[in-house]
Amino acid sequence: MLQKVGTDLKPALAFLRRGFGVAQLSAIRAFAAGSGFEIVAEFAAAVEEGAMPLLTLANLTDLLVRVDLNAARAVIVSTAGLFSGMSLERIVGYERLRERGIDLVAADAPDAFATESEAHPEVRQILEEAAQFDAARDGAAARLTAKVRRASTGPAHRKTYAEREPEATLMAKRLFQASRASGERITLREISARLSAAGFNGGNEKPFHPEVIRRMLNGRWPRK
């Protein structure tokens, strides 16, 4: 059920059948004025004489572009009779608009499209399942692309401490070598404390964890 939007006017797009613009637009504007809508743009769909429905999938694509360009939150037609009764295109079109938070309204029967949609829950279920399938397909495609890229370029290079902290790593290695040369045992925590005293710290400016010091000692020497 449509409701007025308080004192604010809801931006709407007038959806017209080309060739009948004046009469349709008058009906749409009269409805909008009394229902809390503001017509911010018009879209006239080209349809062959006598052809139905107006809301074809091709027209829907163009309509969505115009809605986005004008930031409209509703699409108003002059009469529900502009669409073929209970057609698949009409229901799909309504659901596609509804998914984007856009109301499709007929000036002569504001709740016609919502009522029709409620009578076809299987269509909504099919659209929801199709959306889930598309999401799963896109996710699988992204994973496959990443896998192929890794296979062609190799695994992402993870920087060593010799690359990330070259000066701290160099000092840690020299402290360890000096302790071995003098026969004095130095612990990982002692190395960390000396690095900190020299201004070399890890995250949050805290001394390096002993395990980090171990990795520095076991890793490569920094390049000079």
C-alpha cells in the first residue's frame, strides 16, 4: 500500500507511451500532486502501435538508467491498462524495480502492480534463485581467476623481516653472533630489549616478540 512521504515529496519518473504524452502526463501529474510525489523527469517508451506490453525487458533497461540518472524512487504510469494483463514481462519488470526500492505505480490504480505481484510468488522465487545463482557464479569466476593468476605468476611474495625491518634484523644478527663469539648466552628477550633501547620496536611501538626475533635470526641477512 502506497503512503505519502510526510511533508517531503518523493521524486518520481513519469513513464509514458510515446505518442500519447499529453493525456498521460496530465493524469500522472494530477495523481502525483495529491499523493506526495514530485515528477522529476519523463521517460517515453517507443512501442509499436498496438504492441503490448509497454514494460518490455528492453524498455526496463532504459527505464532503470533514467531512474538512476534522476535519483527517482518511484515510476508512475497513467493507467495499469498500458500493460498487458498478468504478463511475465510486467511482473518481472515490477520485481526488478522493487528490488531496487523503486515503486511502480499506476495513477488510476495505485496498488494494482503490488497486488498482481503478490498473486505470483513463484515468479519472485525464480528471480531470487536466479540472483543467488548469479552471485554464486560471480564468486566462482572470481576464485577461478585468482587461481589462474596465482598459477601463472606464482604465490604472492611475503616480505621477510630482512626486507621489512632490515636495520633491526641486522642488529639482532650481530648481537647474536657477538654473544656466540664471546661465549655469553643471550636470550631472545634480551635481544628484543636491546633493539628497543636502540629505537627498533614492533607494532604499537612495543618491543619485538621473541618469536619475531627468532625469525630474524633464522632468516636471511639484509641486503647492504
